[in-house]
Amino acid sequence: MSRLRTLLVLGRASNLPTVWSNCLAGWWLGGHARLDKLPFLLAGTTLLYVGGMYLNDVFDVDFDRQRRKERPIPSGAISVGVVWKLAVLWFALGLACLFWAGVTTGELGVMLLVCILLYDAVHKVFTFSPLLMGACRFFVYLVAASTGGAVAGWAIWCGLALASYIVGLSFLARRESARGPLEYWPLLFLAGPIALAFLINTHDYRKSAALLSLVLGLWMLRCLRPVLWSTERQIGRAVSGLLAGIVFVDWLAVADARRNFGFVFIALFGLAMLFQRFVPAT
């Protein structure tokens, strides 16, 4: 059980429900035509995400030894070499799953992997690395849309809205282990999905989009309260909540979907919150 927990912590497994919600939203926006490809999509993106998190800890090992000694590698729970080999294995298996789902899906998966590798390599030294993190989630939407039928405009626009949310979240997360004042302007990126929802949804869909925008907006305010309206800044707590809120972003992206489809996103949000009780999200 100790080794299993180490692997789950390395892979930030509590965030996997948000990857699955990304896949479902992108698949639906792409046309939701090929249900048989969905298992390969979920498996492939899960493996790429976990591999990316493993490699993240490999690149961050010196930083973690100084500031986050509880992480699996600096604590001695697992060696750098083992983590590196596992990351490569997860990447290989993840791409194999995506290519099995289709050539276009696999090619987009390669582009997703490139974004993951770039982010892991430079995120500690590149000020605007949150843009790379946003690109990673954007490509998850494109990969998912390609399995649903086609990479259409809705998937691209909603993927950009998700990327905007991720950029705002990632800028905030960078301050968790850093000193100095917090910059508030990047938090405006969090509102990207809500802004797009009001621009693209019309007629009967506008009511659903407004309701889901309210849910997302209230959740964001709840998460940001320990940062904006607290004497003791709790960035880690805010970031964890915002990560779970990715599910609401995805639900908003498919505001025109069948009503019972929403129960899937509610379940995934519940899973994300439940998993965070056992595995740290950051």
C-alpha cells in the first residue's frame, strides 16, 4: 500500500477525473460519433498525464529537495531512475492507445506529448510556462474531438477557453512555493470559459450556459477566498479547489448536451474532491 500511494502521489492521481472530463467534453464537441474509441482515449490521455507528472518530479528533484522534502523522490520513497523509466513507459503506452484510436488521434497525441515535455523541462525557469500548461489541456480537447468525429470549431474554441482557465490557475500555483507578492491580474484568465459561454450560446442554450456559468463562478469565488479575503494566504488550498473546478469548465463547454450527461460531470467532480482527501492535487 505504501508503494501504491507513492505512485499515486507521483502521478497527482486526484486530478485524473479532470482529465477524464476534458476527454468527455472534447469527444462530445467533436461529434460523439465513435463510442468505441472512448476507452482508448481515456486510457491514452490518463497515461500521458501520469507520465507527465512523473517526469515533472524528475525535473523538479533539486527544487523539491530544498522546499518540498515530502515529495516521493526527496523523501526516499522511490528513486529518480525508477520514476524516469516509469514515465517513459507511460508515455509509450499512452501514445499506443491513442494511435489505436486513430492516426489523427495519435498524431495529436504526439503534439500533446511535446507540450508536456516542454512544460516539464522549462516550467521552473520560464515565467510564462503556464501558457504551456494551458496548451497541454487544449490539446487534450483536440485529441478527444478527433475520436468523436472531427476537430471542429466548437472543440477548438472551448479548448481555448479551458486553456485560459488553466493559465490563470497555473499562474496562481506558481506562487505556492515562491516568495513575494501575489500578482492578481492572471486570475482574470479564470473567467475565460464564462466569457466564451455568453458569446457562443444562443436561444435555449443560453439559459443552461448561464446556470452553469453561475455554478463555475461561485466555485471560483469559494476557491479564491483563502487567497483574496484571508489574512493568511492559502494558495495550495485555492489551487486544489480550482483544479477540481476544471470539471465545471468542461460541463459548461457542453451546455447543449443532454441533461443526463451532466450527472457524469457531477460524479467526476465528486471523485476529484474525494481523491484529494487521500492524494494531494499539487
